[in-house]
Amino acid sequence: MTLSLTKACASALTLILLAACCTERFNGVEAQWQAVLASNGCMMGHQDWTPSGGREGWGISPCWDTLLKREQAELIPFLVGKLSSRKPAGIHVDPFDAGIEGEIALYALQHATHRNWYEYDGKNPIMAKAVADWRQLGSPTSAYGNTQILIQEFLDKEEARKELVHYFGRP
């Protein structure tokens, strides 16, 4: 009985967080970010930005959309600051595994700036290699987990994260 009550309380708390993140009055980018991470949703293959958006039925859409409506001058530096985090995010990234916070921040940056990491065209050797490796995969979903592992590997490198600051921060 205690276990089911604890699960019920956790579910109720998650619903409260989700409801709160959908309102413009939910103050603070950190609070909205935590609500996104607590949504335990699925990106349903829409982690990369496309002009059409295509997030119908997406499990984390309400929180995600509210977060992305924030001013870029506040949102971009906040998300860049999360790139080094390896904390489990609890958000499933189809067709791979649950993501880590830095990875989810990268996907949020892609949607906020309308630019995907694999479109990087700079001279940083770590990022250039990551883009070349991504292209060799063919389709980003061609091999289970390859793209996700690739992203997590370059996010582990401070030099790559610094380059992403410039990449996502430029007009």
C-alpha cells in the first residue's frame, strides 16, 4: 500500500510540474527546464530541428514549447551551460536510449536556433570529425544508438562545447 501511495504521489507531482510548465507564469528558465526533464516523455524522433517542427503527439511538447518561447538572450546561454551535464534526463530519444541532460540541451539549442549540430561548417577538428562521422552513418537512425553515442562523446570534450557556444550563438 505504501509503495502504491508513493507512486501516486510521484505521479501527482509530475502532473503538477507538467501543468505548471505550460503556463507563461511559470517563472524562471531553470524551473521550466526542470519541468521538461521531469516530463519523462519521448522525443519521438523529433530531436533534430526541421522547418515544419513536426512535434505532433510528442510526449514533452507542452513544456518544450513553453521553454522555447523564452527570449533567446536568456535561453541560449542557459542551454549552453547545460551541455556538459551527464545527468540522466529521463527523456527517451527515439530510436535510441534515454538521453542525458547535455544531450537534451543540445536538441533544445537546435530548435531554439533553427540550426542542427551536424550542419556545423567550422574548423574545430573535434566538431568537424563528429560531423564527418555523422555523415558516414548515412541516416541518423541507421544503427541503434550511434548518433546518440557520437553526440555524448563530443559533448564530453570542453573544446567541442566551446565551439558549440560560438556555433549556436551566431546569427
